[in-house]
Amino acid sequence: MFALKSGTRSRPRAGALPLLAICLGYFMVIIDATAVTLSLPALGRDLGGGMGVLQWVVDGYTLTFATLLLSAGALGDRVGPHRVFCAGLLLFTVASAACGIAPTAALLVAARVVQGAAAAILVPSSLALLQAANLDPAARARAVGVWGAVAGIAAASGPVFGGVLTDAVSWRVVFFVNVPIGLVALLLTIRHVVRPEGHGRRGIDPGAQVAAVAALGLLTFALIEARTRGWLSPAVLGALALAALSAAAFVAVERRSANPMLPLSLFRSRPFSGGNAVGLLINLGFYGQLFVVSLFFQDVRRMSPTTAGLALLPEGILVSVASFLSGRLSGRSGTRPTMLIGLCTGAAGLLALMAVGPRTPYLLIMLGLMAVGFGMAFTMPAATTTVVEAAPPERAGVASGAVNAARQVGSTVGVALLGTLGGGGRLAAPMAGAGAAFLLGAVVVALTVREGPRR
């Protein structure tokens, strides 16, 4: 665990205020990933730019979030999670204010990139602080349960939250509301949250970090620009080639590193590799369809941001129920059948949404969205469990960081790819792509995860 400094300020403080401080920071990170989706048409009208700009507003956030997660976890281990968490809160708050006042689309995307970096700093250190503040296993389990429930609530309420604020005031308020929340969380963290020491043993791997950012950034650029330039344009083909070279450089650097950011030996385990692949694929399908469907509701069905948020609510409202049922089934029958059920259910919903058009009754759309939301939430806990249990106990933190990074990579690629496939009110191509991602995930599970019922 962590070595704690002497003094009353460093003693574990399990209680409401430390938990509130940590969960407020995590809440901002999760809700910001979905709330902004409903404000995209409004900010696009104000700042100008087409689909590519809107994709970068979303992907600028998830790109740095995905690629910096593992390094941020290492930084928290090295200098102490309390310092890192406070720095992340301050940076996220300042970046949110910058998003709210951004006069141009380019400055908004730049501020979103900084927001994503702050989010990557916050998430690993928030869980480390929960562990340090709750030394009793039962108390820790309850605290982590609340932490996870906050994520579910934030993800489910994000679209409605973003839609209501955009309709009632402005899309800028979606970002400004983070400022008081962030300041309150920072004050509570400074005054009430335990301050575990960093152990200074785990170093940062700068070469691998640069290669990871370059690989995902170039891939995202290629997928977004393919919409306007064409898949065979020199810029797109060049970016894809450079992305492949950057990915190869990442692997080469990690193989030679004495202290790798992501130990490649973990991927020799088929369940570890399969679970990470599933995390990437379901986020690709889910967040890609969320981006496309939210624009469809507003641009094609002419819904207001509030109405569009409410229309998406059934998809998110099943998250808590599906996550609970997933844990029960995984505990009784194992993660393999749980993931297969979730992936096939989500794929069925996505493939059904292919037939949606401007005049499709909302009830039919809602049934498809509910199947997608249930399938995603039913799969994710089992995939995470598969990855963590496949890693050695001393690598559990790295395994958790790996699956979360894989999920964020999937979100980034999903928005870029499915947003490029969509357009003109067409749902068939992006929903087919999302459904294919879920079905491919099911194939991966069938080939890599082998386990019997748990005792």
C-alpha cells in the first residue's frame, strides 16, 4: 500500500467528506465525456466548422485521456497520489474555464486536450486515495462501490445534463459548471483527504509515452480527415503510415525499457489480451454510436438539446442495473458467458438501429438504445475482472490502467471512425460499424477466455 506521513493530516480518514472530494473529481471527468455531446450542434453554430471540428471537440479530450492514463498512474506512485490529484483538479478546473470562454473552435479543441490530460491525472490517483483512506477491506469495498456508482450516474445523466444547460443558457455553461465543482473538490481534498507518500520507485517512460500519443493522435487525424479528403488522399495515407510506425516504436521502446509503462509480457496471457480488446471494442461501438445518434436526434429529428438528452436517457438508465446483474452472473458462472450475453445483446440493438430513419417511431429507437446500453454495461465489469484476474497480483494496478486506457482508445477511435461513416442523417453505416465491433468482441471472448463457474 502506501507509507503515510506522520501527523494528523496524514492519517486515514474514511468518512463522508474525503469520499465526497474524491468522487466529485471523478464525477467531473465522466460527465464531461458525455455531456458535451448534446452541446455539439450549438457550439458548431457559434464557432463554425463542420463534422471534423465536432469530432475533435470530443476526441481532443479522449485522446490525451487515453494516452496519458498509464503515465499518470506512475506519476502518482512516484510523488504521491494526493499531490497528483490536487494538480489534476486544478488543471481540470482551469481547462474547463478555458473551454467556456474559447472564442474559436481551435482554442476550444486545445482546451479540451488539456482537459483530457487533467482527467488522466485524476482517475488513477482518485482510486489510490480511496485505497489509502480505507484500510479496512469492507470499508474500502463500500467506498469503491460508491466511486463506481458515481461513474454510472455521471454517464447516464451526462446527455440530459448537457442538453438542459445548452437549452436553458448556453453550451458554454456545460464547461463553466465544472469550475465551482472543481474548486469545492480541491478545497475538500486539501483539508480532508489523506496524504500518502509516493514511493519513488516507479519511473516515467517518456519514449513510450511520446510514441503512444503520436500513434493515437495520427490515427485519429486520419480517420477524421478521411471524411473530407478521402481515404486515398496523401494526408490520410501518410498519417496512417506514421501512426503504424509510432505504434511499432512504442512496442520497441517497451521491449527495451527496464521499467516499461505497459509491460508487454502481460499480453502473453490470452484472457488479458482478450479482455483489453473487448474493452476497446465496446467503447468504440458505444461512444461512436452515442456521438452519431445525438447528432441524428438534433440535426435530423430536429429535437432540442434537452429533448435529445431525454431521448438518450433510456440507454444510460440501465447502466446501474446491468452492472449489478453482471457482477452477480460473473460470480456464479464466470466472466465468459457474461461478456458473451452483453456483447450479443448490444450488437442486436446496434444492428436494429441501422434501420432507423427520420420517421421511425421513437419507441422502436428506444428499444434499440436500451439493448445497447444494457449490453455495454453488462459486458464492461466482466471484461475488467478478466483483465485484472489474468495479471499477477503485483501487476493489478497496471492491469487496471491498461483496460481503462484501452477503453479510452476505443472511445477516441469510435467517434473518429463512426462520425466519418455517418453524415447526412444516415445511421446504417455507423451502426453497422458499431455492431460489428460488438460482434468482433464476442468472437474475441470465445477464442481467448476459458473459465468454468467460480466457487
